[in-house]
Amino acid sequence: MASNTQDAAHGAAESAPGMPQLDFSTFGNQIFWLAIALVAIYLILSRVALPRIAAVLAERQGTITNDLAAAEDLKAKAVEAEDAYNKALADARAEAQRIAAETRAEIQVGLDEAIAKADEQIAAKAAESEKAIGEIKAGALESVKVVAADTAEALVTALGGKADAKAVAAAVADRMKG
Amino acid sequence: MGKLFFYVALALVVVSGVLFAPEHAALAIHPMDQFNVASLTGGAVSTFAITNVTLWLALAVVCVFLLMVVGSSRRAIVPSRAQSIAELTYGFIYKMVEDVAGKDGVKFFPYIMTLFMFILMANFLGLIPMSFTTTSHIAVTAILAGLVFFTVTIVGFVKNGVGFLGLFWVSSAPLALRPILAIIELISYFVRPVSHSIRLAGNVMAGHAVLKVFAGFAGALGLFSFLPIFAITAVYALEVLVAFIQAYVFTILTCVYLKDALHPSH
């Protein structure tokens, strides 16, 4: 009891027995400074920190949402572009086939014409040749007649006869008809 | 295995304390000295004196400022580490308030955030060796818990009028039991600020006292001081956890009480 009062007299700075937590003489001081600290923290948080962090978080959320939307957009555009590409490819292929078919048809027409023309020419040439051959044949027959008559006359003369040109010619013609 | 090691260590501490203690070295352990409030300018601890309480409260305010204001000052879309921690803390408490107290509890978010940030910073600053732990004092925690108690009670009556008393009238219980339950509920309601404040101060104080006791052993044991130093390391790790958990518990209980005030039905 006596030591307690002595310690209390020495003040709280010296190691008093018991808990400093229960030394009510310091309560006023602690509560005063605590009130100031709490008000300071409240003002710091509510005036500056919390609105700022809320804004940053909202902004980030907005940015993420925008970026996702933009990505979605770009994706749609990519799909569109791919479709357009595929369509263009298919169109080009069809066009190429059409052009090829057209060209083939054109070439066929030209070819047919050329063949017909060539056939015509060949036919003309063949007719000409036939005519020439006919002429040559006729010429040759005539020559054979002459040669045969000449030969017959020469033979008749050589055998001592007197060759009658008309009779010889008739005989040759008769033979040729054979 | 861990338990066995612990008991062997404890036995060694005791034995070595008996065998190797210097003849006249009384085990001079004053685990409560660290909680003394002293004026920094000398003189008595009057209400407006600048004391170690002032210093460490001011440091807590500075730490809150550094983390929440300086940390977030760049307002970066891709946050720095400090901004990340500030945002995580914000999100953590905001979600807690929203989940526990409900949507209409969100307007109390700045107050709850103030409580959480203050207790968290004070607890962590108290873990610095030679520091003063403001939250180990019942004067501080009683004010915090009292603020919550009165705020919640006033909000409860303002929001619900007399309907707030429905909190004590358990309408789901049989009629005969309700008066008894009402008395129990009433007592538990008024015990709330007591448990709310003593839980925080008690946990913080006990941990720091244990650290100091082990530190005293370390000074007295000479060669075997490594054992209490191991113990200090382990207890310190636990205290880091407790520093956060007590801040969390205080905050979530505040949210629960707030929920009772906003929605007093059971």
C-alpha cells in the first residue's frame, strides 16, 4: 500500500507495478491525441484518398470495358475481312473459270473456222489436182494414139507395105477401145 | 515432433536458468514498461502534453497518408506497388462493408476505412522494436469501440425509430421465451463495446508482453539465449498475423453491428 502511493508519486515514467493501461492519469492525453489522429485520418481518407482511389478504379474498369469492346469490334472486323477475302477469292475463281470457258469457246470457233477453211482449200486443191491428172491422162492417151499410129506406120513400111494413115488410125482407135 | 522440441527447449530454458544464471542477476524483466505513457518534453502527462502517444499516433497518420495518398498520387491505370496495396485495401474494406452491412452501409465506408487503417497502421508500427503501441491501451480501443457503439445505436434509432428495439425481441422464438431472450440480447448488446475494445487491446498487449518476457530471458540466459531468441522470432511472426487479424476483426465486427442497426430484424 505504501509502495503504491510512493510509485504513484514518482509518476508513470518509472516502472510502476501494475498495468500502465489502467493508469487513468494518462487517459486524457491519449484520448485527446487519438481524437486528433482519427479526425486527421478521416479527413485524409474521405477528402483525398478514397475519392481518388475510387476514380482510379472506375477509370480502370472503364478502360478495361472499352478495351474489351474495342477488341470485340476488331474481332468482328477481322471476321468481316476474312469473309470479304473469301468472297473475293470465290468471285475471282468463278471469273477465271468463266474467262477460261469463254476463251476456250472462242478458240474452238476459230479452230473450226480454220479447219473448215483448210478443208475447203484441200478440197479445191484436190479438185485441181484431179483435173490436172485428168488432163495429163487425156494427154497421155492422145500421145499413145500418136505413138501407136507412128509405130504402126513404121512397122507397115518396114514390112514393105504402104501405110494408109487413115486405116492405121482407125485400127489404133479400135484397139484402144479394146 | 514440434511439441517435443518445444518441451525440450522449455526444460533447457528452465535448467539453464537455474544453472547458468549469474549469481546476482535478478531476472530484471519489466514486460509492461513498454506501455508506459511518458512526456517527450519532460514533465507530467497532462492532457495536451506531447507524449510518446502523440508521436506514434502521428506516425500512424503519416503512414496512412503515405500509403493512401502518396501511394495513389500517380493515378496510374497500371498501378505501382504502393498504389496496388492502397487499391487492394480499399477494395478489401469496401467489399467487406458491402457484403456484411449491405448496400446502404456503403455510406459509412469512410468511417470504417478510417478505423481499419488506423488500427492496422498502429498495430504494425507497434511491432517495430522500441516503439510504442497505441492500440495496446484500453483508453484508445475503448474510444474506438465507444464510437462504434454510439454511432450504431444512434443510426439504429434514427433509421428504424422504435423498431430498432425489435433487435432485442426475437420474433422467431416462442412467445414465453421472448422476454428472457430480450434480457440476454440487451446484456449482450451492452457487452459489445467492452469485448470489442478489450479484444483488440488485450491481444496486442499480450503479444508484446510475451515478446518482452522472452527478451528478458534472452538477456539472462547467457549461452542459452538462442532459445528465447527462437521463441521471439516465432512469436513475432504470430504477432504480425495478429496485428492484421485484430484490425480485420475489429472492422468486420463494426460492419456486423452496423448491419444490426440498418436491418434490426433477426
